[in-house]
Amino acid sequence: MDIILLERIEKLGTIGDVVSVKDGYARNFLLPAKKALRANDSNRKVFEANRERLEKENAERRVVAEQAGSSVAGAEVVLIRSSSNSGQLYGSVSVRDIVDALVAQGHDVNKSQVILERPIKTIGVFEVKVALHPEVQVTVKANVARSDDEAELQAKGVDVMARAFEDDRAEGDGFTEAVDRSVEPGEIPADMLENPVEEDDAAEAKPAREGPSAKEKKAARAEARGETVGEAAEPAEEESED
């Protein structure tokens, strides 16, 4: 649908411009809000007859908006909300919340003037646009925090969620275990055993051998014959040579 703009519309044009928009946008918003007229011959004549008056009224509204904007520009509203440990809000901050906070500070704004590009669902400081006039926009800040103390820190530029993460990590890193350099990898230090075994006790705890070894038996037989172990071995060697 072709329309004649009666005021400046962002991304469309300014007063008197003839532009084409979707039918739904025109019927549901621009025409009911008296921001535009259908672009037909009759309306063109009406507009041209009133152009000077419309432009004068627009200029007056712009001056008023600029004056109001000088006080609201840069305003910061604090909104205390509950959130998870990760900073995710239990819900979200709405346009109405921001408007109510600005009005409580004495600013004359309404819901249609606050432009929230995306829902606020986390802790932090967010910039929000306020369109006081089609040609006058200012920016305010929404300081969303879990407490007044956190809001004060955020106002100073502190990232409270990052600080909380660092504090938690520091607490985790604070637990360190002493390392015994004398212990081989995989062994348990003696002072960590419930019933540590002393060296003498460990020696006594070694199992006794069941009997003499074969070498000891051979030595005993040789001693009984009055021979040394070496001499007892010689006959066996000679026999093997024969």
C-alpha cells in the first residue's frame, strides 16, 4: 500500500514522503496511529493544504522532546531480580518494568516510547533506547542485578558474574595436596596408612622359608664327607669327561 507520511518514521522517510509498505503494517499501525494517510489524490490535496501547519507542529514537538531528552538521556534504573548462579533470570525484564522505573525517577515517558530490541533475561547492564519523538532518541541504562550491592558494582563497570566465577575457581584451586617426593608413583605414603608397618615389624612379618634350598642341602652333604662344595663337584666333572 502507498501512503503519505505525516511524521518521520525510522527506515521509511520523513513528513510528506510517499512510500510503499505492507498492507498489514499500514492498516494495523500507521493509519490508526495517524502517522500516515493513504496515498490517493484526495489525501494528497489535504496534505498539501496542511503541510505548513503539520511541519510547524512537528518542529514544536521536537523541541519539547529534546528538552525532555536532556534530562532522561543517560538515566540508569536499577532492577533487582532473582537469578541462577549463571546469571540467568527467573523470568525477564519487560518494557513496562523499565517505564515504571523511569517514571519513579520523575521522567515523563510511556510504554510506546521505550524500544527494547531483545528481552533482558540475564544479570547485567543494558542500553535501552527511548524515542521521545520520531527525530529524538536517547539512551538509558537498565542495571539488572541480584542485590543493591551488585548493582553498585555493575554501575562502576564490574562484571559481577565474571568475578563470582573467578572467586569460585579460586576457592577450588585453594585445595592442594602435599606431595611426598620420597614415595614412588603409585605407592601410598606411610603416614596415610591406617596401621603403618615399621621396618622391623615388616622384616618379622616376612614369611619363613619352609626348608633349605637344594644348594644348601648339597653343601651340607659335602661337609659331612669332609669335602668342600668345589671338591664334591670334581668327580662329577671327571665322569662326564670319561
